[in-house]
Amino acid sequence: MKSAGKFLIATIFLLLATSTTGADDKLTLWHVTFETRWLGPVEAHVEIAHDAKKIRGTSLSGAASVLGELPGDHKIDNGLMIFEATSDDSGVFAGTFTAPWQEGDLKLTITEGTLEGSVEGGAFAGTLSGERVEHASPIRDYVAILDAFDKVVASKLFSPGDLRQPGYLEFRKAMGEIAVVAKDDLDFLFGFQWAWNDDPFSHFEFKRSHQSAEELFGMFDNYRVGFEAATVEFDGDTAILKVRTMMGADTIEQIEAAYERIAERGSKKLVIDLRENGGGAFAVKPLVEHVIDEPLDAGFFLSQIWNRDHDRVPTTDEALAAPPWEGWSIISFWKSVQQRDILRLQFHPAEPNFDGPVYVLLDGRSASATELAADALRASGLVTLVGQRSAGEMLSQSMFDVAEGFVVSLPVADYYSIEHGRIEGQGVPVDVEVDPATALEVAQSLPSIHSN
């Protein structure tokens, strides 16, 4: 999906069972809730055939024909997910779970009236539970939910004019067709994923949640990714700082600690590896500030307030006349960026300050806040960028409640570099273009182009 920064989704062929239902199999209809990792709690109709030794479940889609016509290679025949499992002597079925977002391992138990289970691996990792039903009536009023979705998007999107662009109109037409025939959440959410292709903007996501958008907001400033997001290794007098995400208070702590280690080691050269870093939030701040040696006006965000009243980008003088934003709280930022027409971003030097040659590695998956960091370092004139132009997905995203537990994340502000202009749709170019797979070796061999 892009996030914490936006999350990345790969679509795979949907598999259907090739065997026919045996004479001894019992065919039943279930209302199943999947507590998924990426889409939240989603509910679906599932047809299950089983006997004492094997079980096969196939979701029932009301929108299969519409979904099958969307761009991309979507093989759909009645269902959007299947599972197949066999029973051990304890009555627990174990097998595989297949859906458009990867495969997983399934375990479940089934009785006359209830179904309980879990999925390990893939985006559907989590638990599932179900109850018998007689009819596969639509679980929700998806037309009404889409109407609420439209109102939120129109009122919050940074550039309302984009809703009249051909790409968005085509997406909205497809969603309208899906909403009319959708039977369950899988129809509606898979439809969004397949109909949307980042045209004309990125950072657009849709899911369900047990928590409101406001409750989700409250977690971000203290959110911890829980893994080694920033690590430093040393090769002679070169420090290699690998940063895997820009999200997380622990990522910030790890970057700070890495610069301390680099200073203690007395490294003469620094390589910052941002390849495959999809962005996130304000780990950008320490990453940039331990390299620059004077205050740096990196860029500014433009909100709907500016775009509603202007058909142009502000001049540099107009942007620099805005007071610098302070605080570096994610919650504060999301609120401020929607309350100001221009939000000016300024970095200040931090100790320990690295004063040797710096190289930054990028590739086509370096996105969002990672692009902000790379562009700011580039604007400082102190850094050489190596690898491949970045993704060009640099918007500020926020979350909003829609209806019935659905939450939409959409861009509320566009970012412009003071030195280099808009990054969305353009990306950050590199100084030395090479295959990203060899960028580290190339950076280590290059002489200094920029130095403090």
C-alpha cells in the first residue's frame, strides 16, 4: 500500500478450484469477516464445500464482470478469493488461501453454525470468522458509501480540479458501476485497487478500519516500526547509512544514533542508501540536518486553500514570505497543512555534523518523504545523487472517515522544491545515472563532486 509513507500492491492471477464438488460434499453459504493486515476488517460472502476431510471456499462476487473489464490482467470467475484445506485427526483444516494480494497459509475449524480460522502470510494475514447465511444479499449500501466517498474527496483533495481530469473521471465511472452490483467489501475494495492507477495524483488509498481517522491520527507521532529501519556499516573510511523507511519514532532514533557512530568512527565519506525507501514521515529531519551546514529552505506545501484561489504556483518570494513551519509533529503537520495556503519547510544544521563528501543512492521506488529528503540534500549543493530518478510521488497524505468503517487516505497538499519545482510526477533526478543494483559500488568508487 504507499504509506508511512504510501503501501506497494502486486496483483496476481486469481486461482479457482478445478475439481467439482463431490457427491458427499456439503455446500453452504457463509458471511465471513477477514481481519486483514492491509484492508482492515472486510466482510464477504463465501460458498464452502466440505466433508470431513477437505474444505474449499470461494467468495461470491457480484461485480466480477465489471472487475474483469478493468485495465490489467485480472482472471476472475465468480470469486475473488479461494481457500483449500484438508483436515487432520483433530478436525482442524490446514491449507492455502489465495487472493489478489499474495498467498497465505490457512488454518480453520468449521461447525454447523460457525467458522473460525487464521491466515499467515500475505496481505490477508490475520484472523477470519464466519456464520451461516441463506442468501448473499449485499452486505452494505455501496452506492451510499460511494456518495459519502465523493463528498470527502471533493472537500479535502488538494486540487479539486483534478477530479475533472480524464483519469479520475474514468476511475469514478468504474467505481459507480461496481457500487451498483457489489455484494461485499471485496468487490468494493478490490474495485478501488484495480480501477485506480495514480492518474492524475498519487497517495490515494481506501480501506476499512475499526478505528476512526482521528483515532488513527493519534498513533502516528509515537508510532514505532519495530525493526532496524536505519543501520550503518563501515567500509574503511566510508560510512554506509541504509535507511529503509521514513516512518517511525524509532527510525528517527536510529538515524540519530547512526550519525553519532559515524562521528565517533571519524568516517571521511558518507553514502546514504535510500533505494526502495517508500517514504513515511519525519525521519527526513535528522537525515538532512546532520549533513547541511547552514539553514536550508527546502520547499513548501500548497493546500486546497491556495489552489482554490489561484491558478498558479506562488513565486519564490511569496513562498519564502510564509513563516517556517515548526514542531515536526505528524499530527500538527496534517492539521497545519490544511489550514495554511503555503506551508514552508526549513531545515537547520544539527550536531554531529558530517563535513565530508556525501552520496545518496536512489531508485524508482524511492518515493514520497524520501524524495523530499533527497531533493533537500541535492538543493544544499553538498551531495551527489547516484542511481536512478526517484518515483515522483511527493504529496502529503491524510486520512478521513467515509462511512460504515471505510477510511480514505488522499493527498491534501502538493510539494514544491524551492530549487527544483514540483516533484510529483517528475521525481528527483540523479547526478550520476547508473543501474540501481550497482549504485553502491559506483558511489564508493566516485571522487567527490560536492563537499562541505
